[in-house]
Amino acid sequence: MPDWSYQTIFKPILQKLPPSFSREFIHHGMSIVSSTTIGERFIEFLGHMAPSKKLEKQICGLQFPSPVGLSGKIDPKLSGIKAFQNLGFGFMEIGPVSILGSSEKEELRIDHKQEQILGYSERIPLSKVKEKLASLKKKKVPFFIKVEGTLQESKQICEELDPFSDGFIINSHTFHSVNEYIFFREQINKPILLAYSAESFTDSNNLENYHADGILIEESHSLDRLQHALIAIRKVHKDIPIITSGGVREPADAIRLFDSGASLILLGFEYVFTGPGLPKRINEAFENRFSKEPAKVEGWIWLFGLAITVAGFIALLFSMTRIILPYDESFLEIFRNDILRFNPAILYFMAHDRMTLSGTMISGGFIYMQLSRHGIRYGIHWARKAVNIAGLVGFLGIFLFIGYGYFNWLHGLFWLILLPLFIIGYVKSRNATGAPKSTNLFNHRYWKLSLIGQLAFVLLGASLTLGGVVISFIGASSVFVPTDLTYLCLSPEALSGFNERLIPVIAHDRAGFGSALLSVGLLVLMLALWGIREGERWVWWTFTIGAIPAFSAGIVTHFIIAYTDFVHLLPAYFALFLYLVGVICTAPFLLKGNDNLSIS
């Protein structure tokens, strides 16, 4: 559930449901998806949440994929533990855990205006935690288990959960003396962090006697109080690992805590209001603090897209002039004028298929060039992945042509020219493994508006992809839709009676268009899912300019040949609407500032 769907669709709905019910509904749903390898890959495809290798940290002898973790308050019933490991977190807190759990039923209250969650007091019983953790098949990040209870109860919890934990968090008031802590520490073979509240923390010098593996500072509301506690500790203890919990509503808050001395941070209730993309945004903002690496890939990157663009313009020229080429006439064993004399609408119909194909090719070629020039060239892994997936799908479309009984040599030649360019690019770009950076630090109105635009672009990409599949299927089966036959004023039998090879040629055109639309739809979808970041001007221009050839050929052509049936053009109108919403809503966010992280 990325931010573009959470903020625009799910959050408004969930706010109308009881808080506990909506939380468990979402967590169970996410965990079901995360229960399979396919589901995990689907989550990664939607969000590309995996943090950069540069963000890895080693603290308390443990390896953290990123410094951003999730507070146990978010998932007190552990119903979403499978899913949260795939959402960009570097570690997780579990608990608080007590022997018997909470004595009273949890009653959550949400103040939507102040964006606060009130009434939380739930503790998880030890038996349930053991059951949940024992059933967990994959553990991808370190788990810190927060323990509550008397000294003896805390010892029992730590001993029973030792096989599942990477460390324990225990309230500082559990120990009445340093000797108690030292004795306890000697019996537990995992790191122990002492938990304090930012409000009650007053004497950092007392930590000197405990020799704790680390400390946790908790704060529910005030980021300033959390920061002051951090600064006070760091004045005396330069090296002790410090984890903060709560207070982070936007990436700027996390950066502020890191700058004040936090080693790791846990996202608290603010995560519920900001959205599931917050850890990714923090990771990318933190990544931006590292020095920029030089360009990694040079030379080949634009040739593949350029070849497709040039071929698209050539196809457009032919479709606007002769339409039927000599090799088509040779296969049909009739001439262009014979078709004109029989029914001129046939040539117009074929022209409309070939022009929409050419427009789609020009748009696709432009997007390929943009991804290569502004993404792969600077080692960005998601751009390489987008090009490879869409390119591979496009090449597989060649098998559609073969099944129609008509394979023209020009398409075969084009395929043979493109294939070496694609292979060379694939090989040369293998070292494009860099993670994206982001300058976005705030949940400002432009960011919120961009989520509506991103949703529109995602729907556009998904619609084009689905449209490519449907058109390919229609071409492989019935070839025509009812509105086509109405326009032609002919039945398939009449067309075959005129020339039995005419339908295979038309089906071949549809295969080309369907395959190209599928490939371009995937490009648009992946660019929308992975590429929208504040200040990434090239992404906005890619969407804005890249769509013009496809929409022009797909809509204007129909009016030129007088094929203006509303039902037939409705998908194109819907796609145009999504395009306009996406362009308008993402413009302030993508065009903001002069920083273009991937090309600067």
C-alpha cells in the first residue's frame, strides 16, 4: 500500500472505521500478500522499498539494513510482522511484552485534526509473542523486544524469547540499583537497551555506571523534547548507541534526530498519518547526504530508444501515405487500388492501426531514451530494471506476429537491429545498481498533491498495459471489435471473401500495436511507481512530452478517418483524462527547485 494509494483511497476510508478494526484489517491484508515469494516481489514492484546498501549500520554487533525502524506500538498484535519487513524498515520493535498481557481491553481514539492516537496501553502476552515469532518463516531484519514487568518477570521473558530476539529493551525503572542491572545483564546473552522517556530523562551521567549496550528515548508528541534529550546525552556519552522512538512525521524530523546524535530511529504513531512510504522517503533523504558518485554507464544508452523512435517516424510516414507497402501487396496478391475500389474504408482502417502503432513507438522510444539518459547513465537501478522489463516484453511480441500467418520482413529486420542494441545495453548497464536519492523533507501540499498525480499516472500505466494485453488477445482471436465492423460496413466473412489474406495482415497490425502498447504501458507504470521524486524535472517532461505522439496518433487519427464512435474512443478519452490529472498534479512537486538528483 504505497502513499499514492494510502493517502488518496485507503486512508479516507479507514478513518471512518473503528481504529482497531481498520488497523488489523490492513495488517492482516498486507501479511497475506507477504506470505508468498510472489507477494513479496509484488510489494517490491509497487514500492521499491529496499534501502540502499550505503545505509547499512552495525550497532551492538548487529547489522541494520537501514537506520529506520518501526515501533511496536504500530503492530501490537503482530498481525503485520510479515509485511513490515518488506516496507523499507531496517529493524523492528516488538512489544511491550509482559507475562499476561494487558489486563484491560485496548481502546484507541484518534484525533485526526491533531494527528494523534490516544488511549493506547496494550501489552502483548508472552505466550502470543512466542507463538507468532515461532510461526514466522522469514526474518529479514533485527528484532528488538521490549519487555515490561518486574525484574523476575523480565528475566523470564528474555529467556523464553531469546531464540527470536536480537536484543531486548527494558524500562530503566525496572532496576533499583546498578548491581541489579549488572547481575541481570550477565544472565542475558543479547544486547540490552535501557528505555527512558524524553520527559523524565534528566541525568545522563547515571548511564556511566550501567554500561548499557544502548538506550531508547521515547517521546509521543514533542520532537523538541526528544532532541533536547539526545543532545544532553551526547554531551556526556559520545559513543553509546541511542535509539529514538516517536516524533517523526516527515523526513526532516528524522534528519534532525540523526543530526542530534540518534543512531537509529523508530517510527511511532505519526507513521499511521503520514503513510507507509515514510521509511522509504527517510532512507532516500538520508542517502542524499552521501557524496554523489560519478556516472557509471556511457555510450550505448540512447541508441535503443533512438532506433525505436526513428522506426516510429518511418512507420508514421508510410501510414500517412501509401499505407499498403509493396511487400503487403505481394503477400495479398492484389494492389492497393484493388482495395480502394472494393472498399476505401479498409485502407483507412489499416492506416488507423498503423498510425497508432507508430505513435506508440515514438512515445516508447522517447521514454526509453529518457530513462537511459537520466537514469541508467547515472547508475540508478530502477531505471535499468524498467528498461529491461519493458524491452524484454516488447521483444517477446515477435511471437505474436508469427502466429498470424503473415510476418513481414521489415518487422523482422527491425527486430534484428534492435536486439543487439538491447543486449549490449543490458550487459553494459549491469553495474547500474545505485539507489535513488531525494530532496523531499516535508509533507507539504505539493507532496500531497503529487500523490493524486502519481495515482493518475499509475492508473494510466496499468490501463495501457491492460489495453495492450486486450488488443493482442483480440488480434489473436476475433481480430475485430463490433465498432470496427460497423465502421467497415463489412463482416469478417465478406473481407475473407474479397481476399482471404487480408484479415491476417490486419491481425498482424493489431499484434504490433498490442505488443507496443503493452511495452509502453509497462514503461509508464514503472516510471510512475519508481520515478516520482521532488525536483525530478526530467520525469515530468518524460510524462508530458512522451505521451503527445501516442495520444495524437491514437485520438486525432480516428477523427481524420471519421472513426469517431464514442464507445470505441472511450478508453482513449479515459487515458487522456488520467494523463492531464497526472501532469497537472505532479508539476509543482517534480518541477520544484533546481536539484535533479540523478543528473546533477
